Amino acid sequence: MISGALVAVLAMVVVLWTGDGRPVASPEGIPDPGMFTSWGLPLSRTLSDCAAVLTVGFLLLGAVLVPARDSELSGARLMWTRAARWSALVWVVGVIAQFIFTISNVLAEPVLKILDPTTALSFARDYDPGRSLVLQAVLAAVVGLSAYFIRTTVGAIEVGLIAIVALLPPSLTGHAGASSEHALAVSSIMIHIVALSLWCGGLWALVLIGITDRRSYPVAVPRFSGLALWCAVAVAGSGVVSAWIRLTSPTELLTTSYGRIVLLKVALIIVIGLFGIWHRRRTVPNLGHESTRIEFVRVAGVEVLVMAATIGVAVALSRTPPPVSPTVLLADLTPTRVLLGFDLPPAPDFANLMWGQARLDGFWLMVVILLGALYLTGVQRLRASGDIWPPLRTVSWFAGLALLAFVTNSGLATYAHVMFSVHMAVHMVESMIVPIFLVLGAPITLALRALPRESDERGARELLLRVLHSRVIRFLSHPVVASVIFVGGFYALYFTSLFPWLISSHWGHVGMGVHFLLAGALFFWVLGGIDPGPNRPPHLARMVIMLVVMPLHAFFNVALMMTSVVLAESFYSSLQRPYATDLLADQHLGGGLGWAMGEVPMLIMMIVMFVHWMRADEREARRSDRRQDRAAASGSAVGDELAEYNAYLARLAAHDQKNK
């Protein structure tokens, strides 16, 4: 791993030295942070990125790749999970060094002159780069501490998710954050970072397993192979989008330093992909042979060095200015573009709301593509095994995904940033309509039927069952808790200071959309879902809960229609839109849309729940008839429930007579 870090640093230095990102001293009279800062910043970034990737790899080993017979962390799983605390410590130190060097770079002062707690506190509080680095350091520290205390596989998964989230804050600043299409740019770079980190970290982990753990190696390699394929596709797709946004023409790939570094990074990723193809053809089919293990370790070791070089090139790319002229940048910085990331759209009409002002959102596109691909994979596996999956469930799932893709990438998504009424309509679709289609698609049932059953080890299917029966899911899936999250989220968001804070950024919009989608899916899964759940109440109780939730949801929208104060008034006023100038009227319209769009889906769900209830009663009646038939055929009266009940009443009457 040390050799990998050295290769990453060497690649970063070579690319910076030969390109436009090479640090140079400022002319005389202009403040200069010094060469120590100019080289220390990319160096600390490279080392912290390597440590972050290694941390993700260690947690992958403990959570997924190493086989286990139970849900407790022990043996190799415990050892690798504990190893993540040391790599996370290096990660934290690297991020702290980045923080110090970034202050020096921004203030154009040497490091020794800015080592002041007041300056550091101000930078962490008032500047986006400072806030992102502080958040990353805190999350990395949480990962390191948690890796020492966790004891279960589910805990390792949760810590791994925290580590993945910790990778993301710096992507909100830099080239992606400053792009004129920053919503798509930031989404694509976040997907790129996560996929590349899982890919690199997982391979580094496999090399360690191949060297130290011969028993786990034959199981870990196939498990990682599928993940690596998904990551490769995500890296390629997000990389193309990122390059397309930052380059104004294909010729800049050859004529600019930034474009040439992009080509170098693409070449390295292609090489890594070819290594992966070689492994799938040569290594995976022959995992039981000792010679294959040795060959795998040697080839994968070279692949790890190429991946390390890719990390170094990526850091150099982030330090190289993209080929955009200063005139274009200044022209783009209109007040509305600063607030929204795009120019104010024209007055809304049907065409603009549908397609005229459509803007792609990389995050939601990736979510839709990933969920669709996973579902299709499950259906294909069932068909290949001769099993049947109801077509209506597939139609329901993809109808939900299509609707989600539409409301998050069409003109509706653009105007949702500008008008409260459209914002409310979009979130009603995300929370009330899309979840119903997705829940009726029964994705958990599909996964449980499509995933292979491990004979003596706990694989993906067993892990999914463990998660479904974990304490967290049992708590969240309690009908009362799910109802409070679903309905209470509207009140907590719109009638507190959260909404003005979230509405002012693209990722605030994404966060609200994710919350509404998950809250709606949880609520409808608990009450009317086909999938199994740990806290599924009786059908009558579900109907009662729905009858309680419906008026509470309606009351929220009625209250919104009666408000006399504009929510997030400063934000909407600063847009200075020439249409829908009466902000309060637009807000009341949003409440009306929420009321109209919310009650119909709930009524539909009530009908679905009633149908499920009737079918459940029919199934129970058929089971009871079969028991009666079996009892009659055997000459036993055990199955006669009416006779048993009459006998029970007779015993109670005799007991009462005796006590008189």
C-alpha cells in the first residue's frame, strides 16, 4: 500500500510539473503562499485520497467480501474492519493538512503566518472549501472511531456508508462547484468519486486477501467482480459527463493541458478495465488453484499501481484550470446564476414545464439507471432459473422510475427551483405517487428470490435478510414511526427554518427529494407493500392508520393555503422573476396542489390495501378448508374449528356452573 501511495504522489507531481497546474512563484509585489503550500496542498490531497480509498476497501472486506457464517464480526472480518481505524486516522491527518494549506493558499500567506485559531475558525465557518474539509475530517474521524467499536456485519455496512459520504464534501467546491452547469457537474463528479473509490478500494483489499487469507480469497473475488463491473460503468459514464461540461469542444482534448490530462486519466481507466476483463476470463473461473491465486496477486498488484496513478492524475486534474476564458466566466455570473446555477427560465407554459426548460440531473439519472438495471438483473435471473415474475410488478416498478426521472429532469425540476407551487407539485409526486408504484413493484421480494442462497456462508441474500430484521429497520418500520416520518416531515420542513436553508441550493433540493421519496416508500411499504416486513400490522389496523394519516396530511396543505407569511421570502424575492410576482398567492397555489395531488393517491392506496385484505382472507379460507379436508380424511375432529369453539364454550359454561 505504501508503494501505491508513492506511485500516486509521483504521478501527481509529474502531471502537474508538465502541465498548466505546475506551481509557480507570484511576481514581485503580489502575495504568494510559497512553494511549500503550492506543493503541500496537492501532496496532502493525494495522500488523504489514498487513505480514504484504503479505508473504503477495508470496510468492504469486513462488511461484504470476506465470507462469514453469522452476523457477528470475527476472524478476518473483524481484523480488516479494525484496520480501517488506522487508514481513517491517516485520512483525518491528510484532510487537516489540506485545511491548513488551503487557508495559506486562499490568503496567499505562508503557512507559518496563518497558524492562528481565529483565522482557522473563520475559514471553517464562512468559506465553502473550509466547511467541506471540516465536515470531511469529522466524518473520517467518526469512521475511524466506529471501526474500533462495531461488532456486527450490519454495523460495518453502516460505517462503510459513512465513509462513502465522507468522500463527497470536497466535490461540492472546485471546478464542479464553479461550473455554469454545477448541478450536473457536481452530480457527475460525486458519482465518479464514489464509484472509483469502491473500485480502487475493493481491488486493494483483494490484493491483501490474496496475500494473507487463502480461505477468503475464492469467495471474495467473485463478490467483488460484480461490484467492479457496476463501478466501471459508473466511472466511465460520469467521466464523460464531467469532461463534456468542462470542455467547450473535442479539440481541446488535444490542444489544452486540461484536455490532455483528461485523456491520460481515460487511458488509465481503460487499462484498469482491461485488467478487469482479464480477471473475469482467467481468474474467476479458476479460483480453486493455487497458481491462479499467485497469478491474481501479481496482476492485481500491477493494477493497484495503475489505480494509484489514476488517483494522482485526478488530483493533478483538480489543480489544473479548465479551458474556459475569464470573459465567459464573468458573463455567467449573473445574480440568478449565482443563486440557482442557471439563468432564470421564462414564464412557465406547458411546453416549458415539460421539455422546453429541461435540465439533466446526474444524481437522479444515476439513481433511476441503477435501480432499473438492478431490477432487470433480478428479473432475468428468475427467468433463467425457470421462475416466473408477475409482469404487472415490473410495469409498476418502471412506471415509478419513469415518473421519477421525468419530475427530476424535465422543466418541472427547473421551475421547482424558482416557484413554490411547482416545487410543491414535484415533491407531491416524489412522496405520494412514485413510492406507490415502486412499492407495488416488490423489489425486496424480487431480490430475495433472485439472489443465490449460500450453503454455509452468509452472502448477499442473507445480508439483506439481516438488514430487514435489524433494530434500525424494525424501529423505522413500526407503523407509528413510519407515519410520523411521512406526515411529520412536511410540518418539520416547511414550518421551520429548514426550508429557507435547503431551498437556496441544488443539493438542498436533492436532499428534500430523497427524504420525500424514502419517507413515502417506507410509509406505503409498511401499510400496503407486497414485500415482507418485520412490523406488518393487521389489515384492519393498516386501514385505521391510513384514515388517521389522511386528514393530518390534508390539514398540512390547508394550513399552507391559509398562511399569511411567505416561506423563504428572501430567496424568492432575490430571484426577481417577472412572472408569478405575488409570492403568497403562488404559495397558496402550492398548498392547493398539494391537497389535490395528495388525497387521490391515498384513496388509491386504500383500495389496494382493501384488495390485499380480501385476498389474504381468501388465502386463509383456502388454508382452513384444506385443514378441514385433511382432518375429515383422517377421521379426526382436530380440524373442525366450529366444533372446537362450541366445546370451548361448553367447558366455560360448566366451569361457571361449578363455581355457583
